[in-house]
Amino acid sequence: MGSLKIRQISYSGDNYSFESPYFPDGLSIIEGPNGAGKSTFFQLVYFALGGKVPEFDSRSNESHAEIAHDTNNVATAWISLNGVDYSLARGFRENIVAVRARASDSALERPFSAVFPINRQAGDQLTISDWLLDKLDIPVVDIYQGGRSFKLGFRDLARLIYHNQSPDPHGIFKPAEVAGNLVSDSLEVRRAVFQILVGKTLVALYEAIGRAKRLEKDREAARLVSAEYESVVNEILESHGIRTITNSQHLQQSIRDRQTQLDKLLQTRELQSRRSVTPSDVREELASSQQEFDMLRAERTALRNRIVELYGERARLGEVISVVQADIERIEKIIFTHEQLNLFSPDTCPYCMTEVQRAHGACVCGGKVNEESYQRFFYSAAEYLEILASKVKSLETLTAAIADVNREVAATTQRSEETEAQYESVSARVALATATSRPDFTFLESIEDKIFEIKAAISDLGQALRMEKKLDVLRTRFEEADTQARIAKAEVDSLDAASRIELEGRIAQFNKIYNSLMTDVLADCRSARIDSESYLPIVNDGHYREASADVPKRFLYFLTLLKISLDGEVPFPGLLLIDTPETAGIDIGNLRSMLRQISVVSEDRSDFQIILSTGVGKYPEEFDPLVRMRLRGDAKLLKRVSITEA
């Protein structure tokens, strides 16, 4: 799997600057008193990797004065991704990260440089998070909760990589960037972060779930469009008198049968015309004019019929559009009502509309339910938005169809007027040519009527065939989408079983390592494990209340994840950023005992990196050679830029 190492960090602005030393593999320590800049160092690392740091915003109530009010400032991180060195530069008033591979890096075939946005503006836009995850062989997965989806990014996984300075270590995870966001900080998202970092099969499972959800949406959209168009086609066909709805093959056969009848009638008319006693010169003129007359008469009739058909088709489309628009208005009212009253919740009583504290896996009434199926009986605002989107898409299809009809009406009307003028002119010639002829007009007229009737039927069937063929295309698209969705669902089911087995093994492995580390550090800790649902620590079966366990409980949780990555191929990138763990309160003896577990976990290996900050002398004495930076009250992290340097 992928590996990530932080090699160097720099900050430059008009007023302040900083450049760190090189950080090798293994453990590196930053030593300094409170206020010297240890937390600022880790915030600069996180910021350069695309993270959000509220203290760097001048509008924040607790802004970092030197950085937030500096100008022309940039944070640059030099990192190693799978052995390839890159620089990541981010301006403090920009939401982009410029990435460049070091020119001397021989692992690349050609120089690399790119600029990635921090946040996703479009569905297919590549962000800095996407780029980092791709290098770490971790896909960008979608987490679905009810009708909402959430893309899991690098900053979410960093919640178990970046051990930030926290006065309350009970939460284990680094706090979510968006405070109060119930989706990004939900139990489901935190579970996904843990599972993806410790399991290869689990990564594939989440990727398959996201793909299955997207294909399911595509299938539903194709089904709605096909059903809506089929309804329109049926109404139009019935308006043309085609009461029995049939498929393309039968429509083509019906057209062929009527064409055969038409050919026979035309032959009969030709034979009858030859029996006329008209003189040869008049007969030739009559035959020529009659042929043109027949063509114009047929065309005139067909055009008139077509205009009637188009007006009928436009009326039917207008009716369907009115129905869809009414549906859209109703759904918009429902969504507006929800936004005002927050009606839709699976934990709301459908009778008195009061909130119910529903237990997981149980209905409002208390009966056992499957959570996924249970959610589908309640329409959230997001689900109503999806329904609204499908209706709007159907409305766009219908609006485009009625626009096509209007254009055809205009073109057909113009052609009908031209044909009418030609018909009148040829009609006069035929009348003149027949003045001296005596054909059997009664019989010919009956043939002509039959010819026009069959031609009209062929025209109607042709229109029906064109619509049916388009409907066939829409049905085929739906069937293809349905097949892809079912294949994706089968892949999810297959991976689910394998991932459950892997997850149980990872939890057992985690518990073994975590219990060993915790019992080594805390004398009164008899057992330590994680909950199989929330993955949060349980010390002494939940009865342990000593505050002295708070710091080791969080620190050793992160260290256990690193140990698992050293023991096997998991997505955890082999990096820990630990910012001053003693801040939350721990005696110096337990602190040093806790930090010594780093040596226990690493077992003299160097294929990992831990950057740890701590107070002056608050680390085991054998770690002193590993101190890379020594900050003091008079030697803080940020240095003021002199006028000469500026």
C-alpha cells in the first residue's frame, strides 16, 4: 500500500518566515514550551496538505495573529509519496495547492507539476485530496446515509493520522473540520475512516458500494424517462386511432401489408385508365396531368392529416407537461414545508409529530427492523430533491419534444400552402384534358378513395413506428442500466462477506496490540479493547474512570494503527503527526512510559514516520538524539523578517 512522509515544512510571508530541518524516517521530536509554536508547526503541515485551519483565518475568534494578519504568505510542505518527492505549496488566501515533483527525482519518467483545488466545484473535478488518495492507492468513496451522500477524502482519513492537541482526548478522532455537520462527523463516517485505514477488502467494498449507488441512480433515471415517454407515445397513438399498442416488428409488418394493397390499387387504376376512349394525344396529356394531380392530391391530404396529427400530439404533450409541472410544484411545496418545519425524520412519530429517541435497529413502535429498509419508508429532503430532479428531467424531455412538434407544424403548414397552390393549377389542367375523354370516373373515384385511405393509414403507422423505435432505444438504455446496477449489487454482496471476515480479524489484531500497550503503561488497567460497532476504546470493560487514562487511551489508539500498518499491507500510510499529547493532563512518569511504546511498536524498524512535539525534557532520555527542533521562548517557530531580508 502507499506511504506518506513529511520531509520539510516552510512558511514565508512579508512579516514572518520559518523553515524546518529535514525529517527522516522513524521518530522525530520537536521540543519546546507552550506558546513556542509546536502546534503551529502541525497546523502548517495540515494546511499545506489541503486541511482547514480556523486559526489561520483573520475572521476567527482565536486567530493566529502572526499568520492570519501576514501578507503574501505561503506554506510549503516537501513530502515523500511512495518514495517520490513532491512539494505542495498553498497560499493563505487561496483554495488551491500547487504540486511539483522535485526535478532531481529519478523515480519519475518526466517532470510533474499541477494545481489542484481544495474543494470540489464539479462532479468530475480532481482535488488535492483525490490526488493524495490516488497516490496512496485509496479510492475516493461515497458514504450514503438516508438520501444524502458524503465523499470520504484525505482530510477525513487524517483524523486518525493527525493527533492534534486537544484538551479533551475522549473523542479519539481529530474533530471534523465542519463543526456541527452531522454527516461528516456521523458514526457512519467515523466507522468508514477506521475500516478503510485497516482493511484492503473494506476499501474495495466501499468503492463497490459507491459504484452500486451511482448505477442505481442511473437506472432509476432511465426508468423514469422510459416510462414517461411510453405514456406520451400511448396517448399519441390512441389519438391517431391506433388502439392496439404493438411493437416495432408488428408495425413494420402492418406497413408492408398496406403497401402491398396500395401497389395493387395503383395497378388497377392504371389498367382502368388505359381502357379510356380518349384520343392518344389527349390521353397522354391526361395521363401526365393525372399522375401529377394524384401525387399532389395525396401529398395535400397527407399534409393536412399530418397537421391534424401534430396539433393532437402537441395537445397531448401539453397535458402531460401540465401534470409534471403540477407534480414539481407539489414536491417543491413539500420540500419548503420540510425546511420550515423539519418534518421528515425516521425518528419522528407520524401521528403526533414529536421526536422519538429511536433505538438502532428498532422502529418508532419498538419492533425490530432492518435499518436500510427502514430508512426507505421515510422521504428525507434529499430524497424529495432526487424525485424533483427526475421530474425536472422528464419536463425537459417533454419541453424539447413539444418544441420539435412546433417546428414541424410550421414547416408542414408552409409546405401545405405550396402544395395547395400547385394542386389548384394541376386540377385546372386535368379538367381541360378530360373535356374530350370519357373514362369510368365513378370506378376511378372509388379506387382513389381507397388509395388515400391506405396512404393515410401508412402515414399513421409510420409515425407510430418512429416513436416506437425511440421508445425501444430508451428501453434498451434502461435494461443496460438495470444490468449494470444488478452486477454492481452482486459485487457488493460478494465483497461484503469477505470484508466482514477481514474486519473481525483486524479488530482482534487491534485489541491484542492495544491491550498490550495500555496494560504496559497503566498499572491499574486490566483490559483495553475497542467496541465492535463504534471502534472506540473500552477500558476495564467500561468501569475505568481514572483521568490518567485519557491521554494514553488516545495516543496508544493512534500508535496501534501504526503498528498494524507495520505488521501487514493495509491502507494506513505509515505516518503519525502527534502534537503535544501531555496537554490534556498526564504525570511525567506515565507520559515517558507511554512514549517509550513507540520503540516497542517500531521494533527497530524505520519504514514509518512519527513527528512528535512535547514539552522541554518531557520525553525519555534515550530519545534525546531524535530531537530535530528545539524551540524556546526566545527562539520561537516563526521568525520576524528583517527589513534587509524583505
